[in-house]
Amino acid sequence: KQEIGECKPMKLKRFTAGVLACALLIGGAAGCTVGGDNSWCAKTSSTTLPAGVYIYELYSAYNEAQSKTTGTSDMKKAKIDNQAAMTWVNNRAKVLTNELFLLNDKMKAMKLSFSSAENAGIKQMADNAWAQQFSSALKGKNVSEDSFKIAYAEYTYQLRKVLQGIYDTGGSKAIPESEMKAYFEKHYSDVDFTYVPLTKGGSSSAAGTAMTAQEKATLKKELESYLSQIQSGKMTVQAASAAYAKAHGATDNYQNVTEDMDSSTVTSSMPPDLIQAIKSMKAGESRLLEVSSYYYVLVTKNDITKKTASFLKNQDDRFKLLYAQKGDQFLKDLEAEAKSYKGVDWNERVTRKFTSDLFYTAPSSSAGPSSAASSKVTASASSSTVSSAKASQSSAVSSRTSSK
């Protein structure tokens, strides 16, 4: 069981896939090959991509295919869109690679470039993801960290940059500021909360023992006294959290969250009963809640309109709004363009040598149906600083990040 506010590990879907070992940066000279001219996978008149990028996209496509064939244990027997799944992966990898060329073209056509801070963010995003997940998960797949950086981090930042260039102020399809404001005030909630685990004798709710009924009643009475002061305006949730922590020598668990309560960021991390309670509250209302039988939570729902101006001035927050409104359409358009993209010279040595078979694992005869379960006990105050991944999750595009 996780603490409220504790970050969960980055989940692997299509956008968050990566590969290892031996490829080159765009335009680089050969440093490590695997036989023949395998240093590059595809090129256009202006861009050459290293072989490792294509292998990364194969891995991304393979994971995407697995998510589409959850009822089939053997990928070589599965079908997607009336096509053999393994063939679908090979074709999909080419489309994903085309997206890299397409975004490079759009960046040039729109005269977009990365700032030094963005370049630093790209490096940090790649370094973190590589170290935390991908170097070990895909060891020996003939892809270097440099190739991973191109296909994963640079791609993510390009997605964000191009989407903003189209839909933000001055873009060809710019969303009016009035619509941004209206969307934010309709869909977002701004809440202050703090929580107290209903356990004792441990450093977290996952340790120690559950409180007795009498101990819970005593704690509830104490927190109700804080609630009374919050409701009368004598104290804020933040002040109450600090006071409780000082009185008990405990951790100060105060958080402020400004998020769409229906977003995946929230629904994947915050307990459903807490989400529903917040959605039912009125602006200015404060409550003491028992959440998921594990916590008492003091929460105040603030007037969202008081956050509008500052939210819209923040570039990460503006991106989140743009993506919420136009992200799905943007990615659909990008994929459609990538499918019909022309002018790519493919290195057949690479595409023949590296196929979906690289990631195939034959199912065990003793393997049974797989199942997955996840607990939702956390609420992150820094949620989606979108890639987030995106040097934080707010500096990238969550859709391909959540599906690649």
C-alpha cells in the first residue's frame, strides 16, 4: 500500500519503451555495428536515424501489440486488425519511425527549436528512464542510450513543441484564451489536503498495526477540532497539517493539487472515494474524510477561478490544457500523416535482421492466464509536470507516453 503523495513507478506502455546497446546519434560516424552497414535504419534527404531507433520502435510496437492481444498467450498465433500480430508489429515500427521524420520536418517548417533548458530536460528525461527501467529491461537488444534518447526523449519534447506551436497563441489552430479559461474552470479542481494513516507504531501506513476503534475515535476528535478551525477561517489545511505533525512528531503530509479529477493522472493515483468526495464538494468547503479505511484526510476545495490566471501563465500547465483539449486529435493526425509519409530510404539489412522476433518469448506450457491488479492510494501534488515522464510529467505528451 502506498502513501498518499508517493510516486508510482513509471508504467511501460507504447511511449515508454526503450532499448539497449549499440547505435549512433543522428549524422554520427560508425562506432559500433553488428555486421554489414547496420549503423542506420532509415534516412531522408535531411535526416538519418540510427539502427537502434528502429529497434526501439519495434519494442514499442511489440508492447502495443501485446496490449491489443491480452487474451492470447502466444503472440505468433495472435491477430490484430485481421493481420498476424508479429507482422503488425513490423509494420507499426515503420510508422512510428516515420513519426520521427515527420516531427523533424514540422519543427523545421514551423521554425521551432529547443532552448538550452529544454535540451537539458531531454537529457535528464532520457538518463532517468534509461537508468530506472530500460537499460536492464532491454539489455542486449543492440541499441545505445543515444538512440534511446532520440526515439524516446527527443520525440516526446518534439511532440510537445509542435502541439504547442499549432494550438497555443499564434498557432495555425490556436485555441482562444477564453476557451482555455472556460475549460480549466469547468474541469479542474484546486484542493489542499493532509492525511493521517490509521496505523500506529510504524513509519508509514504500510507498517505498524491498525488503530483500535477507541484510538480512531480519539484521532478523529482531534482532527475534527482542526476541521472546526479551518471551517471558521482561523486555520488553513496547511497550518493544521503542520500543527498536527509538530504535536505528534510526525511527517507533515500537506499537499496542494490542481488537477482534472477525471484525468488519468488522478484516477491512477488517488483513491476513488477521495476523488468522488472532492468532486461533490463546493468551492470553499472543507471536510474530514475516512479514505479507503487507511487514512483520515482533511481537505479543502478552493475556488478554482482564483487559480486561473496563474495556471494559464505557466507553460507546463498551459500544455496540459492544450493536450487535454486537442491531444487525441493531434496524435491521430500525426499517425495518419506518418502512415502516408514519403521519401524514406529504408536500410533493408536492418529491417530484415531486426524484426518482432527479437522480442518474442514462447509461452510456457504451464503458464496460466495472467492477471494484473493495482492499488490506488496515492495523490501526487506534482502530478504530471507531463512528461512528464517529461523531465517531469508535464514536459511531454502523455498519450504516446502512456501508449508507447
